[in-house]
Amino acid sequence: MSIIYGERVRLRAVEREDIKTFHEYVNDPEVTRGLALSLPMSMSDEESWFNARREQNEKPLAIEIRKGKAWKLIGNCGVFGIEMPNRSAELGIMIGDKKEWDKGYGAEAMTLLLRHGFETLNLFRLSLRVYADNVRAVRSYEKAGFVLEGRLREAVYKSGKYDDVLIMSVLRSEWTNRKKEK
């Protein structure tokens, strides 16, 4: 797979040098509030994650934005849990650089990830899970074309309280129709 370019964002393969930055992101309580992480992560944990993903089809992708003539790493995303008989998978994303929040980079990265899932991997259905109180993420996913499918009531205990988990998805037909409209 080559680099996936959008208007302001690009997705590329994660490199070993990225691990240090990801380690900082996954140990920031504001960043992890929306992630399925509840314990501090060591560098060894991050290296294990990187090594495990390198050996699978479910390779993580680095999210970068253009800064002048250079590219700046702001997070990562990926396709995982691929079920080829059903042609479905889950998506995940983390914008770890808080200075780049609320600028639409997450929605653009997710749109690129959808394109990769439908047009490169030939999948039919792409879904994700998001905490109901993560309003910023829900808005971003809706902007990228995700539809609310369901709600797992009080399914996660995070920061001293239970929260609902929303299931959102995009079907290939919805993706195709959105592309035609643009």
C-alpha cells in the first residue's frame, strides 16, 4: 500500500520512530479519555503493539498533516478485526496532538480510512465504537458519513462512571452514494 493522500491529511505506514510520540499520546489523560485504555502504557507496551501489528494485515497508519514543506505526525488510525467472509471490519483512530483538535483532521483521516477500506481492501461494511460522551468524535464520524446503529447502555466504566458505547457504521452503498453527490 502506498501513502494515502487527502486535501490536508495523509496516511502512511507507522514507523518505529513514531512509537515515542504515540507513547506520549497514550499517556495523556485527555487523549485517552476517548480510548479503550485505562492504565499507563510503557514504551515496551507500545513496542509490543507495533511489533504485533507489523506481522498482520491490520497495519496501523500514521496520520500526518502538512506544515509548510514538511509533514507533522498527529495520530494514528487503522482497520482491524477484518472478517473476510462478511467483508467487514472495525476502524479506530487517535488524534493525539491536542493542538490539532477541532480542525477537521479526524474527519478527513476517517474519510481516507473509509476510502482505503472500501476501495483498496474491498470491504462492504466498516464500523466503529465510540463513547457516547465523546461528542467531538461522534460529530467527526457523522461528518465522515457514519450512521448510528446502536447503543450499548452503560457498557464501559471510565473516569469513575459508566458510559454508553455507540456503534456506528458505513456501508459500501452509502460510501458510493456520498461520492456521487460530491
